Amino acid sequence: MNQLIAGGAAFVLVLVLWGLGRRPSKTILSSTDAGMVAAINRAQLGLVDSGLDNGAPSPEPMADAADVQQVWQRPSSEAQAIALRKRLRDSFNQGHPDERLEAIQIAFEWGHRSCVPLLRRGLRDADARIVQLSAAAIERHRAGHSPAAAQPVRPPRNVARMR
């Protein structure tokens, strides 16, 4: 009888220690509704797909470039270039998508390599128009990295072992 009580006590002790030593399982929030998230994603994809022209970014500026031409003129001195870079950076940081798009359009028109950091920020923007125009503007600055200039694929070094 003594052995039965000792065995039962040891079993209960193991169960208690096992229950206390376990980490609590991560609970999924009850407010998370996957159907709602999927609906939002579908709506956003529909907006992005409707804004693309066959998946290719347009290399020319957007439709309201005439407004940009009235406001922007190519800088003729270094002081004007510095002022333009500052204005572009400030208008991109304003937060309104139209102002960011205008800054990217001016940087596209200018084509100076000092605008590349601004264009890289435009690639990470939430607005698809800004991303497309930034990609088209950065493509000008790529030197020798076009797909046509890609090197042929070499076979692996241990190709003799593969045959």
C-alpha cells in the first residue's frame, strides 16, 4: 500500500510540474477575421491592377506634367540645384500623395543623379503611380545593368559529376 501511495504522489507531482513548466500557448485574437482581411487585400489589388497599363511602367511623366512644367524649370546654377533638391525633399516628406507624385515627376524630368535617393524612397511608396514613375526614372541611372547585358549562365563547377 505504501508503494501505491508513493507512486500516486509521484505521478501527481509530475503532472503539476509539467503543467506549471509549460509555456502558455499563443492565442489568436478573437477580433481577427480572415475574411475581412482577404476582402481588403482583394480591393487593394483591384485598385493596383486598374492603375497599371499591362504591367509596364510608363517612361513618360503622368498627365498633369503641364502643371509641373509651369512650376519647375531646370536649374542653371549650383545654388538653384541645391534649392530644388531641398524643395523636392520637403514636398516628398509632406505626406500627401499628389505632392509626392509631383516631386517624383520633377525628379524624373530633371534626370540628375542627386535625385536617386528620393527616387529610391519613391519605390517604397504606397501609391502605385509614384512607384511606377520612380522605377522609370531610376532606369535611366542604371549603367550596364539592363537584362540584355546580363552574362550567360555558367554551369556549376562540378558539372562532370552530374553526368
